[in-house]
Amino acid sequence: MNRKLYNDENYIVSEEFGRTFWFDTNNELMSAPTYTKGGFDKSQSDYVSEWTEWEGVNYSKLFEIVRHLTIKKHFEVKHG
């Protein structure tokens, strides 16, 4: 796993994006700004599918996040 990507339960925090990512109850990819001292601002959360500014987005890093969340979800459902 990328060292700039770390896990916390069902969330993945990305330094690359400065955001925390997770799947909502409908498996939609969500994100919110990450606080520099840990945690994130869930009141500022949004659906990644509704992002309007994609210029400069590192798709490889975003797909890596989705991959890790999917694996975590799979093991949670299968082994949880």
C-alpha cells in the first residue's frame, strides 16, 4: 500500500488528496476533507461521482483508494 495512504476502520485517508474516503451504505464513494491533526470533517462530505473539477486528479491514486476500500468491504462482508 502507498505509504501516503493509511487505513482507519472503514475509511482510507489520502495525503495525496488531503481527503478521507469511504463507501456509504449504498456503496457510493464518499470523501471529506481530512484534518491535519487527524480525523475528518464529515459535515463537508461529498460524493466523488459529483465532483465537477477533475483536472489534475491522479486517477491511479483514486483507483488505488477504491481498490483498497473494495477489498476491505469484501473481507468485512465475507469474514465479518
